[in-house]
Amino acid sequence: MMNIRFFVPFFLCTCLSGFGNVAFAQENIVVPKILSAGDSLLIKELYFQGIQQKSSGQLAAAEKTFDKLTLLQPDNDAVHFELARIYFEKEDYWAAENAARKAADLNPDNEWYWVMLLDIYKKTANTKRMPLILDELIRLNPTKASNYYDKAYALYLDEQYEASLATFDTIVGRFGATDGQHITKYQIYMAQGDREAAKKELELLISKKPKESNGYIMLAELYTDDKDTKKAMALLDKAAALFPNDPLILLAKSDTYLAMGKQKQAYDYLHQAFLNKELDIDAKAGILYTAVGDHKRPIATKSLTDLADLLAETYPMEVKAHAVKGDIYMQIQQLEQARLAYLKAIDINRYIDGVWQQLLQLELQMGRYDDVEEHGIEALALFQNHPLMLFFTGHGFLGNKNYPQARTYMEAALNNADEEHTPLLAQLYSSLGDIYNALAMHAESDVAYEEAIALDSTNAYALNNYAYYLALRKERLSHAVEMSKKSNELEPNNASYADTYAWVLFQQGQYKEALVWIEKAIKYAGEASDTLLEHYGDILAKSGNINEAVVQWKKARTISESVGKDIDKLAKKINGKQYID
């Protein structure tokens, strides 16, 4: 369940560069003076003008100055390097790479040029290029161990596992063996699928570092994954005797017991770990999130809720503890308990927008639209013009069929949304399509749906609703058919989408095909709604089966009466034994 991988790759701990981050802060690089006595006064003036402009933050001006210099002196490597730094700062990594490559080609013995290229490839995750650049850095500085570690890790990321292992052999030969190398080799062997070699590396680690718990825990995890739980437990018992207060051993034991199907013992060790003060709130929260999403070794729901409750009891004034408790209860669909936990978190600190968002989303899921309206307005008083708060609050009003207010909030959400946040924009336009349709603003509704689909062509919800409303208006039916068909392809077995497709086909007069799809919709629904049954009757009537149509209309009438809907039209169909548009 836990899959405890708490260690960091050894290269990350050892390398001075900290692989994955920019190795050197670009502004702190001291660039060797390259301008020579033979350079013209104009060249020198322009170069130092560009440096001054860059230092004062005038990047656009500096870029123009250095561009002018490349025309006057195209073989000036220092100028290309300065341009690379400017492009890097602007996050134009393609241009930065080209400029840095020119600088390195002109002067391959300048270490900083290769470092610049390495930084660019780290930012762009270009693992293919990294080892080549590191070879150049090793050539220039063969005694710098971090370059070898970075190369080994770059090869590992590029899945060149044998080359990565060979580089580690080089490291051992040049700089001597270290205990941490066993962990890195273990990772490489695991990536290769060579579990036996991985185990041997951990056994070597334990033999060299018998007073550190990492090796025991990692090896036990391997045994557990291989279903050798007896060996795993024996190893963990030995580790527990050596490290009686280590909470990670408790977690590992819990994981092993889960693998054995022993829920009670698994919970007991988890409970002990949660009582251990050496495990902080973040670690405990992480364990809960991992556990609730672990389908391979699921923990009992009662155990999850008990641990979530324990977290909140242990940290009664920590917002995070109650928010995590809310998340766990929400994941297992115990929605009222989740809602109470979020409310408690807000009671402790009202200024964390993420908790408000979770609360509003949950209340929408529960259909508590009055609460969404109230809490949404309350949240927006604290977080004005917050697009997600506006979106959720608008949905509260939409749920209560207060369309003018829903429109106000949704339009405000749209006006404040990030233009780059495509998923949110697509949802906003879809919702506005619904609202405008309800307000009989059909032209605006169509535009909103078109915008939603333009942003996300796989937006099945927008495709379905747009198609359905066109069908109700008997407009652009061929377009409606295409959209409805696509929504059913995107989300097959959806009763609502199948019903829409049946209704669009019905409006086109394709009654035989419509009958196939309405019967699919009823099958998918499990328990058919009054709308589905009325549509079924309508299609049957147009197909010439009026007696069966009356049967379905009567079923629809019964359901409609039970929820207080108007049944006049259904009554006319039943009494007249005919379809009425």
C-alpha cells in the first residue's frame, strides 16, 4: 500500500549541481574576458553597452545590441553566450540553445558555454543531449566528480541503463566506492527489471551500513512485492529490534501485512506510525492519500476513516489535518463527514482558498445548492473575482434554476479566468450555453457551445447539450446528429447521450434508428426517467406501435406525477392515443 520510496537518488544528494535544476545561477557566472586588444573600439563599446543594459534589466535593448554585434563580429563567442543567457532568461530555450551552441563551437574550451547548454537541456528535459555535454565538461575538468554523477543520472533518465552502470564503474575507479552508490545501482537494476541484482545491491548496503534502516526497509519492500512475505517480515523484525522508534519500519510492516491480507495487523502498525512523533503531519497526510488511492493493496475503509480522524485529533488546530480528513472522506464517498471536516478547517482559518473550493465542489456534488450559494458568496467576499469560486457559485444558482444570477457569476468567472486555462474556459462556455438556453437566448447559447467545442473538441457534455437543444428547436439537425454521434463515441453507454442521439434522429424522421438508440438509453439508465420513457413512447408512436407507446407514456406520467411535474401533454397523448408535438 505505502510503497515507501523515501530516499533520493544518490546522484541528487552528491552532485554539486543538483541534477534537474539550473546548475549555476546565470547572473553569478563570471565570464572570462574574451575581447582582445585587436577588437575595434566600436566592438568594445557595444559589448559593454550590452552588458550594462542586461545588468539593469533592459533585456530587449541588450538583445538588440548583441544582435548588432553578431553582424559586426560573427565569430565573437562571448556575444553569442550573452545572447544565450538573455534567451534563457526569457524562456526561449530554442534560441538559447542555438546561441549557446554557436559559442561552444567557437570556443569549445570555455566551460561556461557547456554549462549553459546543460542548463538548457535540463529545462527542456533533453536527456539525449545531456550525456554529450557532460562528456565535454568531464574533458575540461576530469577531477570534478559531480559531472560523472550527472552523466550517470542523465543516462539513467534516457534509459541507457548499461551505459549508466558503466559510468558508475568509472566513478568507483576514479573516486572510490561510496555506500550511496548501492542505492543508485538498485534503482537502475529495478528500471531494467533485474530484481535479483537490485536485491544484491541492497544486501551489500545492509552489510556496509548495518546501523541504518533504509536498506532493510527497501529490501523488505522488494520481498513483499515478490510475495516472499516471510522473508520480508523476518527482515523487518530484525530492523525493528535495531531501530525501535523508526516509524518507517512500522509502515513497512503494515504494507507487508496488507500484502498478506491481514487487515487488522496492517491497521495496528499504521496506527502506531500515526502516533509516532517522528512522523510529521505532511508524512501522515501523504500516507493517507497513498492508501486511499491504492487499489493493489487496499486498506479497509474503516481503517482509513479512523486514521483520518486520528490525524485531526492529533492536530486539532491544524487546517491541513481537517482538510486532509475531508479529502479522505470525500474519496470514499462519505460526503457529509467530508463536508463537516472542510467546515472545521474553514472555521480554523478562513483564508485558504483551496479548502473553500473543495467545500463548494462537494456541496455541488451533494446537490446542496442553497449552501453553495451561501458559501460561495462568503468565499468571494474573501477572494474577490476568484474564477473558480465564481464558477462554483454560479453552479449553485444554476442548480436552483436561478438563471439570471447564474449568468452573472458565470460571466464574471469567464471575465476573470486565465486565458491559458483551457479546461476551465471550456467548462465555463458549456455552462453558459446551458444558462443562455434556459433564458431563451438561443443565439448566445449556440455561440457559447461553439466556443466550448472549439477549445475542447472532446467536450462530450457540450456536444450533447448543444445537439439536444438544436433538436428541440428543429434547427441544423445534420450538425446536431454529427455532434451527438461524437458525444456517444467519446462516452459510450451514457443514457443521456444515447437519448439525445435518439431524439435528434427522431426529429430527422429516422424512427427505426431512433428506436434502437432510445432502447439503448433505457438499458444504460437502469432506472428510466420520465423524459426517457416519454421519448420512448413518442418514437414508438411514430414507428407505428401506438399501443406500446401508450404503455410507455403511462409509465412516464406516473413518474412525473410523483415529482409534481405538469402531465397535461402526456395525458393528451394517452387519451388521444397519438403523438403530440
